[in-house]
Amino acid sequence: MEMKSPFFRASDEQFNFLKHYDFRPKTKKREAGTYIRVYQNSTTAVKVALEWPEQYLYVRLCQIVEGRLQENPTIIRQNSKLYCFNLENLLLLTEPALIVKPAPYMELTPDQMEKTLCIYANALEKYASTILRGDFQLFSRLESIVKERAGRASPQGYVSKVGSRRPLTRTNRLQHVSANEGED
């Protein structure tokens, strides 16, 4: 089942509240099986993505630096500067029960996708309103979580999949969700 049209439609419907924070739809694209919708204001970007091959949805909060969306480095070391964080990392700090645990080997239906996007949109509005307004104080706590996890993954730092800018692989994600959630 092709999810492109339902994904973009559902993203725009569920994340419509971002207009109250002066966000505008910025980008709508497909990269290597990942559908990405970016909403942006002058300080913050919200990336909503569907990785179709792995049937995985995620939302990332990113700081705008000098007018541009900054991506995290591929290899995360203790001295790396991180600009983007998975919403699920924020939920670890605020409301761990809201972390969506994907069912392995299940096809993501349009209904499941819409429900998950609704959960993420509500969580974003409730727990990330300060970030949406450009207050990135929580990013230092999120950065500590990610770097600590990266150090556990590899003494040299966590290396993401080639071409991927998402959290951990689904296998690692499912193992980690039992204990917690990952981010690159």
C-alpha cells in the first residue's frame, strides 16, 4: 500500500496547530523510501517523517541556526553539537507512557499512521511548546541523553545508517524502547 498521499495529508491535518506558533509548511519530499514533511518558523523546525520500508513514523525538533535547518553529525561524539532531537527523547523526560512502540512485522495502515501522528502532534503541543517558541533550554538535557546513548553504542560514537538521519534502526529501537528510545 502506498502511503505518500495519506502521510502528507495526515501530517498537514494533525500538525495544523503549528500555525499558532508561526510555523509554515517548508518542505515536502521523498528521500530513499522516507517521506518527510518539514514545518518551520524563524527559530525551530519540526520534521515529520515516515520511513516506508521500516514502517516507522517519527517527529524531530530542530533548532534553526543562522536561518538554516542544521542536521546532527553522522558520528556523535562527546564534543559534537546537536541541533535536532527525536520527540520521543523529549517524551522520555516528560511522559514516557506516550512513546509509540511499533509492532514488529506489521504493515502500517493509514488508520494506524493517522493515530500515531495524532499522538505525536498532541505530545508536541503539550510538551514542546517552549521549544516551538524558540526556547532550547531542554536541548542540553536531550543532548546528554543522546550522547550517553551514543557512548554506550560505540566508544567512538554512534554511527547512523548511511543516508539516514533518523533515530536508531528499528531493531535497535525496539530493543531500546523496552528500556527507552534512541536518536542519532
